[in-house]
Amino acid sequence: MSYFTPLTDRDIPSLSAFFGQNPHRFCDFTAYNTWIWGKYLHAALATFHGITILRRNMMDERTCLYPLGVSLSKEGVLSCLLEVAKKEGISPTLFPLTREEKDYILTLYPQSQAETQEGWWDYLYLRDDLANLSGKKYHGQRNFLRRFRTLYPPGKCVPLDEVKKMTWRTF
């Protein structure tokens, strides 16, 4: 029996609450990013001893996000993750982690391994920075936007609440 159920669009409100206490600026810790990539990464949710665990297939293995907003101690959360991983027959891999989380886990479990996956780094932008793209640091994004507008002149940006009204075609 698996504790995990596949992610659906009905999970967006609970994902938003799950990520609402997010201290990180990882795109992995946003509800819409998780939902958008959910099918591709075979995302699934489980609730175990009162904590929510999000599992995905990353880098050819099943990984879990470090749970957020839980009432258990950090040690309790990690022991739940280990228990679920053992029952599911998967490697207890967490991805991504902050330096502090990595150091904490290595202190508790010195036999663990940690590695950096530089090819998987993403960014979150402040809304105003992304809207204005001002300054030298955003010249690459401005060039990309100009190229996109040249290649796809009918393309347009719409508010997310309008997306529900649009028809999507899956390939």
C-alpha cells in the first residue's frame, strides 16, 4: 500500500498552504511550479503522522521536499521521512535543501551524503523586478523577451485567473 496519491489541480489550495510558511526562495517551494511540473515529475502527496510529504522523480530517482509548516520537531520530521521511505521502498533523498538543512541532517545522520546539483538551480524574482526588468542584471531577460516577441508576435500574457477559461491541448 502506498501512502502517496498523485498530485491534481484540486491540491493547489493545500499546496499553497503547505508552501505558505516557506522561508526559501526556491521555485520548488511554490504551489504553481509544483503543479505545472507535477505530471512530468510524477508528483505525489502523502500525509503521515500529521506531516505532508511531497514526492517527485528528480534526476532519475524519487526525492522528497523537506516538509514545511509542521508541528513536529525537525528530528521528528526526518524520522517520519525515513519511515515512509522505508515503507515505500525508496531512497530517503531530499531535494532541494538549504545549507542549514543539509548541515543539520549531516549532524543527525553523519553517514548521509550531500551533493550540489548546479544544473538544477532556478531563480525566483521579486514581482516588481520581473515586471520592470530594469538595470544591467536583467539585460539577458530583456533580450529573451524581445526575441520571444519577435518570434511569437501573437503571444500575450494573461492573469492566472483567465488561464482557467482557456482551452489547453495536451500532446
